[in-house]
Amino acid sequence: MRWPALGMALMLLVGVAPLSVYGYGTAGKRSFPATLAVDDPFFIDELDLLLRHSPDATRDGARVDTTDAALKYSKRITDRLTFSLGTGYTHLNPTQGATRNGFDNMSVGVNLMGPISAERESVVAIGVDATIGGTGSQALGRSFSVFSPAFFLGQGFGNLPEEVKYLRPLAFTTAIAYNFPTRDGEPETLSSGFTLQYNLAYLSSFVADGGLPTWLSHAVPLIEAPLRFCMDKDCPDLTGTINPGVIWFNRLGQISVEAAIPVNDRSGDSVGMLFQLHLYMDALFPNSLGKPIFD
């Protein structure tokens, strides 16, 4: 896959738009951008394309290079209730045996926004996601469904005292989901991830104007940690990655890139890569696709 050329093309789609101070998904002065590997706590009208390459990743007990392209669309039913639909395409290149390609099973989800506190810069949400077995390619062998109720939290640190004011641009998010497979013998798992973000727009606007270039003030350096715990005794206890990266946004969307560093041997032995193009439909189509079905 020609990552640099593809990245340049996708950057142009977002980069030609006028800049604004924040992206979408805000609690008071705090904005929570869409993150790549851990679902963010805001659910709005949005379209997300995620490209991921995992060299030498462990999959079903074998060593295999995995390349994914995932597309997800989220639509607000009301201001707080959102429906999502997703699909993807996967290329598997094992160390032994033939390569496999095909579409992943489709996923559907419903998410409900909870309290949003502008004063505390906090937000909570709940949801449930279902990956529908048999809707993808038989070459990938995923004939069973998985249901995943989840909890989401976002917390900004804008209320820290003056002595540590340069920590105020920090924000923390987490997503926790329990995964129930429908086929006997498949292990139940717990997906638990968190992000730590430093918003340079928040720094320039609400802490100290350090004279950052305009383009740099729209960057959010971050670290994500998507982790999965097996809840059965007959499978690996923990797999996951640590993902340092950066998000750049304007009023229409964002582009993001991360490395994916395995946390242990069971998670792989090489660094992977993620690239995201995320579009805010409520900014692109405010009078049609970008507004709730029921106001």
C-alpha cells in the first residue's frame, strides 16, 4: 500500500477547508477529537475511514501480516441517540500458507450520550455494538456474531491550578466493552482502552499564547492504549498496543496518524501503523446528513 501518496491525497480533502478553533464534540472549552484505536466519548454525524497495517501480528494462533481498511458512518437519531454502521476489508498474509482477502462482518451500533459538564469538561456515554456473523467473506471464517455493551468517558484537566497551568490542555478518555460471542467455545473478552491527549489549540486559546503557527495550533499529540483481556482460562491474558501519534483538525474534519507498538509477544513483534480520515458531517452537510433525524 502506498501510504505516503494516499496520505497526501486525503490531507488535501480536509486541508483546503478554513480553519476554526475546535473540532466537534465539546464539553465547555474542551474538544474531544475522534481517536483512531479507542472510541471517543462523543457520537455525532460523522464518516470515518481507518487504514491499519499490523506486521507479524498474532491472529488465531498464527503469525500473519494484516492490512485493514475500515469504513464507519454514524448518524444521530436525536441529539443524544446515535446509530452507526460499519464495514471493512482485510488482507491477511501469513508466514505459512496462502494469503486471504475479504470483507469483514458488518457492525451496527447504538450509542446514547449521557451528562456533559461544561464546567468539569467531562462527558459520559453508553452504547452497544454488534458484529453480525456471516455478513462478511467466508475466506475470513467469521461466521458468528459478537455483542459488545460499552461505557465511555472523557475528562479534561482545564480546572487544574495555576501552578500547573501547562497541564490544563491534557485530556483523558477511556472506552470499556465486554464482548459476548454467540458461538460456543469462543472466549469472552474485555476491550479496555484509554487515550491521553494534549490539545495545542486549548494551550493557545486558554492557557498561554506562545505564538504557535496557526497550522500547529490545530494539532493534538496523543498516546492511545487499546488493550484486550481474555476472560477465559484457555487463551492469552492480554494483547494490545501502545500508540503514539498526532491528530490535526479543522472545522470540517481531521487527519491522524499513529504507530502501534505491541505490548507483548502475543500482540506481535513489529511496529504497525494507523492512518485516519475523519469527516464531520454536521459541518459538511448541516441541513441534511449532518443534523438529527428528530430535532
